[in-house]
Amino acid sequence: MKKILWWLIAGTKGGVNRARIINVLEQRPYNAHKLAEKLELDYKTVRHHIKILEDNNVITSSGEKYGTMYFLSSSMEENYELFQQIWREMKEN
């Protein structure tokens, strides 16, 4: 999980937005529309990052279509402290 998080957060252009999504979902689940509103991002941008995070087992979903809710995966919950460490290091640089 450490390598995946470094790549997703520090190694790619959209890392900051993916980190913001992870932080918000740690608080509570959201659907894509509410995530876009909360983070003040374009809906399509949020959908793009959600797909990447889901494909890498960082988040998981429940429900269908518009009502799909997104949560941190069990693996991400177990490694949330590692994520916070990576995020802190990113913000320092």
C-alpha cells in the first residue's frame, strides 16, 4: 500500500485532489456529486479520481448510478496513518 499511495499522491499530477478526496472520505462517505461540491471541483474531475482510487483499492463503493456512495477501503483505513505521513511530507515540499 505504501508504494501505491506514494505513486497516487506524490507521483502523479492529480495527487493533491486524490489526497483531498481521501481526507474527506475518512470523515464520512459521499457520492460523487457531494464530493465535487465539498471539494469545489468539477464533477468529471472527481469521477476521474474516484476511478483511479477505486482501481487501486484505496476506496470502495456501494450503491448504483447517481446514488453510489464512496468509502475508504478496509486496506486504506488500516493504512490511513501512512497516508497522513505521505501527505505531510508532500505539503512540506
